[in-house]
Amino acid sequence: MAKNNIEHVKNEIQQLAIGNYRSYPQDYETSGTAVIQNIESLAKGYWDSRMDKEITRDERLGISLNDYQQWTKEAYDAFMKANGHSLN
């Protein structure tokens, strides 16, 4: 699979997010507003820390901050499900 397609970028972001969820479980163990804010903040951090080549790639592929936020949320849902937590 080519590294410059949407699915590859999505997978990279989700792997980073899952690593963060494992490293800082106290920030993601419960549901609610705080968790949603933490997930959105995480996505924004990834978005803001992109290198020039990643910005160019995302612009070319039409990837937006909303995509990063959606992907980190999907990763959170998968992480919680895999770890036996309820997703209220």
C-alpha cells in the first residue's frame, strides 16, 4: 500500500492515538466531556505538529483536522472495546 493515501494516514494517526491511550489511561478511562476534550486535543496536537511534507500530503489528499479528530475517536472506540470497557 502506498504511504501517501488516506488509509495509510488514518492508520498512522490511529496507531499514535492508541499508543497515547495506553500511555495515559487516566485521561481516557471514563466517558464524558473530559474524554471527548482530551481526544480532540490529541487530534489537534497531531495536526499542529505535522512536518511540511505531511502538510503538503494532507492538502493533496484533502485531509482536514476533522479527519484527524474522527480517526482519533475511532481509535478510542476500538481501544476501549478491545480493553473490555463499555462505550456509553
